[in-house]
Amino acid sequence: GRFEMRSRADDCQMIDRLDEALGALGYRRTAADSTSIRYFRPRPWLRGQEGAIDVAVREHVLEIVGPMGSLRLLQHRMTC
């Protein structure tokens, strides 16, 4: 699945909020640079990086790609 988060606020605040929400869902940041962030939630039934979430970082927009179930939980957590 895929969705975008848009904000007029500081990009760092948006990323901090995303970090917090994904951390609460059991994900941890495994890689990051100025244009992308990768999160992974280790689960014994997932092979390799099946459960990974990739985030493309653009000015005032985060494009989030990952498993549909996890993205639904993330969207719910971000709107509460």
C-alpha cells in the first residue's frame, strides 16, 4: 500500500511524529538519509524485509509505502 502525509509544518516535526507512531506499532528505523527512511518490524513469520516500511522524504510531503495492514494502523494512529 501507499499513502502520503502532507504538512505545512516543519518536515522534522512530521518525521518525529511518524517515528513515534511507527515505534508504537513495533517498528524501528533501520536506515535514513536526506531523501528516504526505512523502518522494519521484526516478526518471526516474515521473511527478509517483507514487513518493511519505506518513506520518501520530499518538501512538506512524506510518501509512505508498506504492508496494507500496517499502513492502516499507522493512518489510524496518525489521525488520533
